[in-house]
Amino acid sequence: MKKTISLLLAFIIAFSTVSVAFAEPLTEEPEICGGNCGCTPIVYIPGFGAGIYLNPESDDRTPIFPPSAQDIIKAVPDLLFAVIAIATGNKPLFGKMAVRAMNKLLGKLACDDSGKPVFESSIEPYEYPENDIHRNMTDDPTDRSFDFEYDWRLSPVDNAAELKKFIDHVKELTGHDEVSLICHSQGNTVVAAYLELYGNDGIEKIAFLSPAFQGISILGSLFRKEADLSKKSGELLTFVKTAMGESAGTDILSGLLGILNATGFTDSLLSFLQKYLTSEFDMIYAESLAPAFGNLAGIWSFVPDEYYNDAVNAMFEGRKDAPILEKIEYYHDNVMVKLEEILQNAMDNGTEIIICAGYGMSSIPVSLTPAVQSDSLIDTVYMSIGALCAPLGETLGDGYKQAVDCGHDHVSEDMLIDASTAAFPENTWFFKGISHSDFPDEYYKFINTFLLEEEEMNVSTHEEYPQFMTLDGDGKLIPVTKPEAEKKGFFGFFASLFSKKQAA
């Protein structure tokens, strides 16, 4: 379906910019360590979304990402004209106004065919500490963490080289021979590239949180010019329920959507919008989306292997000699498709790892592929490197038997995940209903337990941290159990009546 629009790419990118802030600012002056405290320093590599500035090294640097209030205000008239164009049936005007709005919001992020920013722009320069210090050791390992920031537009390979310098500096600064790494979302692509390029020497432990190192199906679809809003009313309802969590507002909104879905209104509206997106696809894609995102090697690391060749053919049609392709291909060929081997080598050479994947949530419903288990953004199967997942809204089945008989039970009680097919079933945890970046305090406690554990930790080490966990009403991590019968509120009751009537 090549004539569909990926205008929602900007929203997908913006949605994934929320990065977990793992370390709190220090409130006291750190003490001198010299490497003799017995506490491994931690380097935190965040996800996508660091601020990008024009003239970053000057005093008058200007932020271009996230878009400033001033940029948003400038784009408002164009967005209003786009809405008017939809209301009046003027499809060409809609395309023109959509392009103008997107370029005002995101156009200055563009890179050229070599992957170099078109405008003089980057993240704010990092100021390395100059004193031989080490964070105070407390019961919270984040008191000894150092945050690595990077330009997320660039290749994970280029950023891995900067991470190498950063890690070397932290070692020199603290006097320690080893560090531990915590990486979130896109930060996992940087660490995976680091391991491929430099090995795991001097890396004690790695916590991979919501990892994007094998891609995101939504981005894969959009990069190969495929997106579809049509007949997505059911997926939209699931997304609302899982994104908003349990609340009175969720019950009301999902109930109303259920009624609208049952009457066919939602699908009619989405199909109407899809026609507008499709009609002006060529112009919007060529004049805005491809220039803004096509040469961002960092974003290309989100394209899964199964989407990769089609995405390259779509995005680089007529410019297969673009120098940036070499950077994009290096990560794909040497990191993404060899990830299991890279991580296994690190483990064999003494680095302990854990992988933390979310599930039980719907991602944004714009892909041609059926709705899958996710953490509201990244597919669970990609985060876990191969766990078998039931389609969203279904289960593996009452009579399901574990795919790989490895002597341990790796099937979730809710019959949604079989972790026996994952690359590292003994080192991969699953968190139901915890979204991509919204981590509760109990989640941090789990990560800290791993960092402080003297012995190698796996899914059987701690009874309070089984392989499959979720949150109770008080925000505590508890084991996933068999689901109760679905509860319906007032609106849900009437929505079900409409559904039954429609089915009859």
C-alpha cells in the first residue's frame, strides 16, 4: 500500500522523546574516591529526545528540538488552514499546509546525504568534571551515576565512539577500572554498537530498559511508506485503554469510544482522514518527511530487520549513492542482526545483563500490521529479542505448551508471553502495563537490586522479582496472575449492547 501517508511519523517521534531520568541531582559535594570504595560507577545512556540547539557552542544558542512555544505558535495558522481544508474538501490545500506546519516545527533537524546536520546544530556541549571525584555510595546506586547525552540524530556507531570517550573519562575520574551501564530506549542502540565496536572490557553490568535495539514496527512501516488509519477503531480503543490506565476517565472515554465504534462512526472518521492523507502523500513525503527524517541515521536504528530493505528502497529511491547509507547499513548489518551474538559474547566474557521489556499495551494504531504486545511504543517481541507474544486482545490459548522445553517455566500466567523463545530467557523480565517511559519507584528498586547484587542475577534469583510482573493498586510490583473477568462500567455496558446488536 505504497500510496499511504506517514504524516503521523512526527507524532510517533515526539511520543518517543520522553526519556527516563534515572539519576537525581546531587545535593551534597561528592567525596574523593580514588577507586577504592568498592562501588562501581554507573553510566546512564538515556533514550531519544535530548535538546538540539542552533549554534550550540555560542551564548545565544537557540533550541530547535523540542519545538519551542514560539515555533508552535508560528505553525498554528498552518495547522488551522489544514483543518479548514479538510472541512471544505480542499485536499491540495491540506497537503500544502501540513508540509508548512511540519517544516516550521521540525525542518531545522534535517541532515544532508552524509548524515551531517544541515544547520549548525547539536546537543548542548557536555562539560566534563575536572576533579578526581566519585559519587557518594548509598543504598541507591544512582547516587554514583554519570549521565551521557548524545545527538540522537546521528548513527549509534558515531555515538558509541563518544560513549567510549565518556566511559574512559569516568574511569579516569573515579579511579575505577569498571563501570556499569543503564540504557533506556534508543540508548540501547548506542550500547549495542559500543559492544560491537569496543567489546565489554571494563563493563561490569548492563541493564537494558525498554530497548529499541531491534527496532519499532511503527517506524518500520512509516519508513517504507506504509501507514493506515482505516478500520482501526478497535485498535484505537485498546490504545486508549492501555495508554490511560485504570481511572474513571479511562472508563468514560473507552465507553464512549466503544459506542462510537459499534455504530461505525469511528471507522468512518478514520477512513475519511486516511483519504486526505493518501491524496497528498507524494508531496508531503517528498517535501517534509523524507528531508526531515530520511537522513537521520539514529532514527534508522528503529527500523526492524524485516522492514529494512523495503524501507531503504522507499526512502532512498533515486539516491542509492547517498553516503549516509553506509552508516545506516553498518548498524543494521553488524549490530542489529548480530545482536544476540554480541550480547552472548559480552556475557561469556563476564558482563552481567538484564533485559526489561513491557507488554500488555497497544502501540499507536497507524501500522498496516495487526496490533501487537508493546509498552505503548516498542514491540515486546523486539525488546525481548524473540519472545513469543499473543496478538493483542488474544491469548496463547488454554492448552498452550511452552515452545522450548528448557526445564524452566517461561510462560506468563495470563497466557500472553512465552519467554522460552527469547534469546536470553533467564535474563529477560516482562512488565505488564508499564509504559515505555513511565517507570514507578518499584521499577527503580528492581534495577537497583540488579546493580547491587553480588552474585549473577536471573529470573529465579529473587522470589519478589519473578519473570512477569505488574503493578497493584498501590504502585507495588507484584507477580502477573491469571486475569479476572473483564469489568464493564456504565458506558462499557451500553457499548457491549451495541456490539451484540451489530454482530446479530
